[in-house]
Amino acid sequence: MRDAQPKNIYLKDYQSPLFLIDQTHLRFDLFEDYTQVDSRLVMRRNRQQHQNNNEPLVLVGQQLALLDIKVDGELLTSADYLLEGDLLTIYKVSNNFELEISNRIEPQNNTALEGLYKSSGMFCTQCEAEGFRRITYYLDRPDVMSIFTTEVIADKARYPILLSNGNAVAQAELAAGRHSITWHDPHKKPCYLFALVAGDLMVKDGSFTTMSGRMVELKIFVEPQNIDKTDYAMDALKRSMKWDEDKYGREYDLDIFMIVAVDDFNMGAMENKGLNIFNSSCVLANPQTATDAAYQRIEAIVAHEYFHNWSGNRVTCRDWFQLSLKEGFTVYRDAQFTADMNSKTVKRIEDAAIMRTVQFAEDAGPMAHPVQPDSFIEISNFYTVTIYEKGAEIVGMIHKLMGDAGFRKGSDLYFERHDGQAVTIDEFVSAMEDANNTSLTQFKRWYKVAGTPRVDVVSHYDAEAKSYRLDFKQSTSEAFLIPIELGLIAQDGSVLEASLSSCAENKADCYDGQLFQLTETEQSLIFSDVAEEPVPSLLRDFSAPIKLNYAYSRDQLLFLMQFDSDGFNRWDAGQNLALDVIFEVMQQQKNGQPITVDQRLITAYQGLLQQSGLDYAMLAKAMLLPSVSYIAETQAEIDIHAINNARSQVQAILADALAEDLLCLYEKLNTQTAYLPEPAQMAQRGLKNTALAYLLKSSDPQYCQLAVNQFGTNDNMTDSMAALSSLVNSAYSTAASIALEEFYQQWSAEPLVVNQWLAVQAGSVEYGNLENINKLLSHEAFDIKNPNKVRSVIGTFAGQSLVNFHAVDGAGYQLLADKIILLNTLNPQIASRLVAPLSKWRRYVASQGVQMKKQLQRIMAQEDLSKDVYEVVSKSLAAE
Ligand SMILES: [Zn+2]
């Protein structure tokens, strides 16, 4: 067992830094067997914050070989400092001094992929959150902001490209075939935004002229074989730069903006100042190798990282408890961008689905934490859907409360007031309050309290008095401020113009005709002059991340599916109807009754298919049944097999009933147009492939050939992969095997395509796939050290192949635990992220929960458990 348990770090213990670093001069000498790092730091005591500060200087460093230390040019002896664990204490320093440190590191042996490491022969870095301490001794905390100058030296033939943040200011040819390039970043930044890249890379060039007329060079660096996969990222980057100027008035601030694609990467991408480093899966695309989904991901992530230049880099976080300050706001900004570039409603549906399946589950599990957490053991565990997506929902609610103009005023004030600073979430909220002359005191509860609020709504119609009342009741004893968009739909489908006759006391402005501000635990809205009983359309546009309950009848849901003028709620009504039907089938199964599916659901889906003029992207969303994960999230006790059986039955019955319409739609959409990654085409392909997947679920075997044909004859990966996926997730295992084999033969030289091939198999929803997962894990294409491959096989298996992960004999749990144990020492961040599917063991039926718990206990008993894995596993096992 471990000697000491990893410790919690608390927000309440925050202290401003005792020392500041005005300038950071770094010199990297890169060799194959080690890298020497020489740093020269211009430092001073932080006397402004700490008046009688005579404390020693304490720096942090991990896995570094210290060579020597100088203060103001004087070499220190071992009596002048103490190196203990990760802390380097230097006893005597004056108020202003220069500190020089030399140390060595071994990037080639760094499998954690934090700090400086090697990926496919190139050197690269990942410093957020605490990777910089694996490079040199430093004040590795975001509120220490410094001006960086970085010299990179390496063998010129092997590493012709040497990059760091800012602008290149000097270069030199050195002896023994080596060369050096020096970079200077004029903007102060915390060390988590530091980046370095050295490699043999090709560059795709572009340029952008900013709103003030400055020309910015744009460069995307990739390995030579990938140079034909950079066009889309470049295009997305230019659109992002323009959009941020138009929407937020934010202009780019350096002469050059660089993106580098890296194969081995723990995250999606990283917003290092002026030098973004991307997981190659989030930047490389061409029609032959990337699906529409990959194109959409690239557009969103390029935008996200670019937007960080203001929301994250110019204004950064004071400490890691404020992580959502930059992530929540930036996710919100990238969601707005995606909505503007594509369909606003579809984007909202996708985001709401993530909240309801993944975030609500996290909020109900052992790792539940507020958007501004008050403690953590390992910050890497807090790069969560709560910090990111719920954080973005909170910013979205502020936007709804302030209106478009008010929100822009608030963001302008925030950027203006805090440019060049490291600040807190409270300061973000203050800027919004001050710009709009309002108070968000009650609203701030969203940041501080974990869990998903529930709101129950009941309606009463008084036909004689022509009055209509909606009673709202919050589940928590202390009320949240919840913005609820609503509309009342008349029998003819129009929106009723009802006048509000009363709300709560002193809350006369709680409803503006669209947006209701629920501020009490119990509150009612009473409308007068309501001529007929309306159907309420509640929580339109998913205006708050809550669970809202209203006892809709199936007929009311059918009515909303047809008439609701809010696209999101029209979709949601269909989901609720399908959910209700699936629940009924689950009950029939449990009682041993024959399975019947409400004809109204079939008719409604038929209506969708036959309605002309419906947006293709919306229709594709509307046709999909609620996912197994979403259904699971609605259950008090989860039985994955019962859920999956019921859902599959409903799906098969729909597929049979709708086969003719689906085929007709498929044929109409299956046009031979040259591939373009643009929204209209993507929507058409998406709907076509939804129809195809349905047809393969019907009992008529003729549709298998449809998928086989599509697989064999197309010019793009989207259609190819969709055909392959529909075969893999069908009963036609022979056709699937042939296609899989053929696909691998064709694409084995393209790692990103091979990853999709791994994932499509690992995610199969057909029973009995465990044996194949084991085969994939020992396949030549798999590599446990590459995070993308781990995510493709192990992550996809545990996250999507739910019937196999939850195999009744527990073999799926054991497989996952084995891999977590293996990765614990290799790459703790990745290992820790894989624990989530086991962590919710208490929610499952006892026979499964017990086996999940057993695997968690087995992981817990490992020696050398990393902080990362320890935190998630110990919290999962802790008594409730
Ligand atoms: Zn981010």
C-alpha cells in the first residue's frame, strides 16, 4: 500500500504568490537521450500582497535531474537549498534577484505525455494544468504571469522546425549540424500556456487581415504525409478569427498564429499562446479519410482553442478552482460559433443531449462537483463535463438573463477590466453585473452547488374565469434562479398571447412574455383572458440545465411534436413520447406480456418522414430514439439489459413499420454529388445514413445489400463509415466481417482511419463482442501508449458497447480494470478518465453493481496508485 494518502487541496487555502517572475528565459538543448533545460528567471518578492515577506523561495519540479542553481550569478552549495520530493526550497534570496537553474529531463521516456515528450519522432509539450513542473523548477501556478523568451537548439537535419510561443526573433547555425531558433512572446502568460515543438514538419500557410488592418501569418504544421489534410482547419481558423471580431470585438494580437498536429496527445487540443498544439484527430481531414463528424469536431475545436486567446490567455484563471472561468466561457463561445455556422437548433439538441446523459450522470455520481469546486486531489481529474459543459450552460443562462446587448456589454467590460490578469469566476460575474447594473447574487449558486436541480410544474385551467395557472416547485430547499423560457400553445397550434395577471410578490417583472425567472422554491404564474386550455411548452431551447417534470399526456406530446414553434421542444416532445413508449415496453417485458408499441408513435414517425420541407439535420435528430445512456439516466436503478432489450424491440418494430418510407427517403437522398464538407450536404448524408441504420434493424434481410453497396461505392469516408457501422451493429455478421477486413486492407497506413476502424468495432451494440475487443487489444494497430487508440478501443467499449461492458459474468468490468491498472503507471491521466464507467456502480442493479465495486477494490489495492486514479477510485468507493 501507499505510505501516505494523496492530499486534498482547498480553494479556501488560496494565497497569492510570495514571489513573481517578471521574465523567463529558457534554453532547451534537445538530444536523443536527454534534454538540458537552462532557465534564467528575473524575480522579485510580491511585497504588494505580502508586506513583511521574508519567506524562502519554494519552487516545484517533478522528475527532474537538477544540475546547478545560481542566484545573482553565485553558484549555490547544498547548504543553500533543500530538495525534498517535488519541492526546491532556496533559503536566502533578496527582494529582487536573478535565478538560474540547469536540469536535465528525458522526454523520450515520458509516457505520461505531460511536460516535454516525444511523439512520432517530434518533441512537443503539454503543460496544462501542471506539466511545466516536469520541464524545470518554477512557480507552476496560473497567477504567476511572465514574459517568456525561449531558445530551442537541436540537430538541424532531424529537427528543421523549432517552435515556441510568440514571434521568432533570432536564429543561428551551430557546430555539429545543430541549429538554434529563439522565440519571444511579448504577452505575459502563466507557464501552463508555454509550448515548444521540434520536428521535421511541413507547413500549410495562410494569412488573415484583422479588423484594424494588420496582417497575421497563419501556419499549420504537420508531418509531411498529412499536408493534404490541412485545408479545412485553415478555413475554420479564418472563420473563427472573423467571427470573434464580429461577435465579441476581439482581435488577434501577434504577427503569427501556429497550429501543430501531434499523434500522441492526452487532450483534444491546447491553446498555448500563439502555438496551439492539436491532437491530430482534431485537425487533420480530407474527404477520403475524415467523416462529417470529424469535420464538425475540427471546426469546433479550432474555434475553441482560437477563442481562448482572449478567454483564457489574455484573461486567465487565478487558480485551478477557476478552471470554468476560461473553459465554461470558451465552450459557450464555440457553441455560439457552431450554431452560427450550422443549425442553431441542432447544436442546442446536441448540447442538451450531452448535459442530460453525461453531465447529469456525473452530477448524480461520486465525482459530482460544483462548477467552481472547493477541493481536489489531482486537478487533471477536473477537466470534466461539469466544468466545461455545465460551465457553458451557466454562461448561456447569464446571456439569456442579460439579453444580447447586455451580454456583449458585460463581456466587453470583463475583457477591458481584466486584460493581462489572472482572475476568478466571481470577477467574471461582477463584470456582467456592473455592465448591466444588476445583481446576480442568487444566480451565483449555480457555480457553488453540485447536482442537477429538478423543477416540477403543474397547470390549472379555470374555464369560467378564463384563467390559467402554472405552479413551479424546485427540488432544493434553497432556490436557484432558473431562467425558464415558455410559451402557451393554443389548440390551433398558434402561440397564445396571454397576459400575466400575477406572479410572486415584488416579482412583477419575473416574466417578459417568453422568459420566466423562477427565483422561489415555489412560485406561480397566473394568466388571464385565456379562452381555451393551452398546452404549455416549457424550458424552451433548454434554457436551463435542469430536469423539468410536467405530466404530459401522449396526445399532448404528439401535439407539441407537430405544433411547437420552438424547434428544441418539438424535438424533445418526440423524445419524451418515445421514452414513454420504451418504458411501457420495459414493463411489458418485466410482466412477461406480449410486446406492443403504441401505434401513435409509429404514426408520428411516419408523419415526420412524409412531411416535406422539414430540415434534414433536424429530421435526422427527430428520427433517433433516446439513447440507452439517456434512458439509463432516467432510472432509479439501472438495468442496462432491460433498457437495451426494450429499446431494440421498439427500434425493430419502427424499422419494419417504416421500411417503405425509409427506403424511399434513402433513395431520394442517395445522390451522387461530389463531396463537400458543408452543412447542407452533411445534413443530407446524416439523414440518409440514419435511414440506412434503421433499415438494417428491420426483419427484411434485403437491406443488408444496401449497406454493402454503399460501402463499396462512394467517394467519402462519411458514407463508407456509416455503411460499415450499420453492418457492424446489425445481425449480418458475415457481411460485417468481410467489410471490416476490406476496410483495414485499404486503410492500414492511415492511423486516424484505423482508429475509426477500431472504434466502430469496439462500440458494437451486438451481444458477444468481448472476444473481439480482446483481439483488437492485441492487434498490430493497437498501442496502449497512444491515447487516441486507448480511447478508440477501451473508451468506446466502456462508453458505447454497453451490453458487452455490462456482460452479466463481469468480464467487461474486469477487462476495463485490467487496462486501468496497466495505464496507471504509463499514463495516469488517461487511466483516471477510464474509471468513470465503473464509478457509478451504486446506480446499477445489485448483481452488476457488486461486480463493478469488486473491480474498483482491485484497482484500489494496487501499489503505486497514481494521485489521479486514487482520487476517482477512492471517491467512488467512499461510503455515501
Ligand atoms: Zn478549452
